[in-house]
Amino acid sequence: MPTDREIAANADPDFEQHFLESPEKLSKLISAVGIRPEDDVLEVGAGIGTVARELPKSRSLTLVELDDRLIGHLRQNVPHANVVQGDALEMIRLMSFDVLIGNLPNTVTESLLVLIPDLTFRVAVLAVGESTDLDQLGPEFSWSEITRITGDDFVPPQPSVSRIVRVVPVARKF
């Protein structure tokens, strides 16, 4: 089985593929998610599974990856997960989950943020661009920055700075 670095050597620049591998940043992401044993977890942009294989046990784990070249490695890397190949932005509205994790290219995350108000979830942890305006989510959501992620946190190195943010729906009062 090829290593993460061997797979990353073939990362597709058209997909802006950079796989988070920093133990420190993965730990912060996992802590921010707060997965419970009864949660249904969805990771979009799962890549080669560097995040998914670190997640604690949950009721279910579904991984969505667009690049069909990575599906086999993803299934080997995270054998307990339900791996789905396809466009997460097209599929996400049809899926049920408590926890959403997204490590998509920043331009794709911008499109995902538009969909967030139509989704039902307990918590989302997303990688977003350094200048992404999360106030666009409106008062229905609170968000906080967990950490910043830079080039050397990824394989291959990412050329820009991103942020990992935690998004939580605000309880509505009736």
C-alpha cells in the first residue's frame, strides 16, 4: 500500500489537493469537532483519509471524495467508513449527519457555505480561506476560529493560509 506521501506526489493541481497531515492541527480539528459515539459523521473532501482515520468512533462515518483516483486508497486507509465518490456539493443535501467536516479547496468551501443554512447538523468544522467572510452565515450560526493552517501542515504543501473554523447552529426560540 502506498504511503500518504507517495499518493500526495500525484496530487492533482486542478483539484487543489493538499492533504492535512500536521499532528498538531489534526488534534485541534478533532478536538473542535467533539464527535460523540451516537453521531453520524460526514467528511467532504476526504482526500486520502488523513483526517478520517484520526476520528473517534461514531455511529457512522461517510466520506465523500470527488477524485476517483483516491477512492481505493481512501477505502484502505479508513476501512470502517462508507466511501462515496462524487461531488459533495451535489450530494450533501441528500445526506443526513450530525457532524460535518470539510477540507475542500477554498473556492469549493465558499459554495458549501451558501448551502449551510439549508442543512441540519449539530456542528461543522471546515477549512476556509484566510479572508472568507463567515458572517455571511447570518445570525442563525455562531462560528469560531480553531487554528490557522499553512503550507507545511499539508502534503503537498499548500501555497496559501487557511483557517479551521467551528460552525454551530444557534438554538431558535419559539
